[in-house]
Amino acid sequence: MDKTHAMLERNILKQTVRFDNYFGSVKPEILRQTSYVLRWRNSIRAEQGSNLNFGSSLLANFALPKISNRLQLFIAGENEPGLATQSLPKDPGNPGFDRTTPNTHFANSELRYELIRNPALNLFLGTGVRLQLPFEVFARSRIQYLHNFSDVLLMRTAETFFVKNTDLFGETTELSLERLLGENTLLRWAGAGTASKEIDGLEWGSELSLFRQFTPKDAITLKGGIFGNTAISAQLQNYLLLASYRRNFLRSWLFYELEPQVSWPKSPDGSQQARFAFTFRLEVVFKGTTAY
């Protein structure tokens, strides 16, 4: 396992450097290091009233400084088991997979160019393609602002405007508040809403999460959320409660997660019955950095 993992890390870095060298022209003395982080997750999900489901997801981030110190390439793909409930977007404002309704089969890539990058403000332009037939091409601009009220309380807000060849324009608004409750405990409220021609309404979600780190190797998250879509109904569409335990084990690049959850999705007749599910995830991390 160690030899295979090390070989894959070297090969991915080699191809990343080759790509950066081929298209890049920035002088070496002002370069950052070419680097990448890739996370591969495999899931087994048991859901009330359903058989066991299996799936995997991939998320990769490549820094390409020889092309530009402000350019990054993101690649994501997911075929995880169907969710029993909605959740907030993994990458809010990304037209490739920014829906709050379950959307678990996709693959997309995006190039991002950072116009502003500092501790308080981040602004980037992005363009990408969703790898499905017919292809969906998108572009977006996203600005995020972070404000520290104190050493233990901060606010994040972000606005994204996007355009796709399939549904024209849309926008996503995000707001979150984070409060440290101790050295290893964080309370976070987060909300996001997306409006676009594709939705023909407002799709929104709100979550309250408590994060607790026990040791440098393990942590737990307790989360509750509510979700809705005005194109379907003015009423709430779903409630969610879950706990997620994450642990690093055996190797620094190997993790597992245990996630029980209960949700109350609205059925076509308007009733909301509790649905129970349990997910086991195994994550393998690959990363590499050149040495100049």
C-alpha cells in the first residue's frame, strides 16, 4: 500500500509539473511551487427502505504557478450513493454542482484566476465545463469577504454570479457566522440560496453545526439543517439531523468517516416521515509539491 500510494503521488505530481511547464512562461525566480491535493472517497450507504449503495467521489486542486501565480485548476467528480436529504453545496456558487437538492452524479473541471487574494477579501473569475452530454459550459465571478468581530467570532459572506449555456444567468448568496467555544470546539451557522432560470425560483438551505476535535487525528460534527425550493413549494421541503465522526488511521493519508443521519423529506402527498440512513466513507489523500 505504501509503495503504491507513493508511486501514484509521484506520477500525479510529474504530470502536473509537465502540464505547468508546457503552458507556463513565468520566470522561475518569482514562482510559487507547483503543487496539488487530491482526495478520493469511497462510500457505503445503508438507507431505510433501500438496499446497500456504493459510490465514490474525487476532488482535486492543482496550483500552476508557471502559467500564473494566481491560477488554479479544480477537478471534481462524484458518483456517491443517493442522499436521503438535501445539504448545503460543497462548493457554493459553482454552477457545476451548486444545487441544494441531491445531485450526486457529475464530473466537472474549472480554471480559477484570483484577482484579489488577501486574508479578508478574495475575488476570482472562473470558467469550466460539466462533463455530461450535452456538455455544460459555465463561467462565474465570486467575491468573498471575511470580517473578524473578535478573536472568537467571525463572519463570512460571499456573492457569486454565473452563466451557463443551458440556463443563462443565476446567482448564489452565502452567509455564515463562526464562534469558537473553546480551543477545540467551533459553532457555525451557514446559509446559502441560489436563484437561476433553471430553478425558476429560489433554492435555499440553512445549517447549524457544532465541530469538536478530540485529538489531532479525530473529530466529530453534529449538524441540523432545513431546506426548501420556492419553485416546488413555499413551505420547507426537508429537515435533517446528523452526526459525523472522522478519524485519521494507520497512515497520514488514510481517513474514515461514520455518519448516521435522520431526515424528514416531504413526500408528494405532503407528509414528512422520518428516514434513517448510515454512511461509511474511506478517504485516501494524495498530495505533492515541487522543490525549487
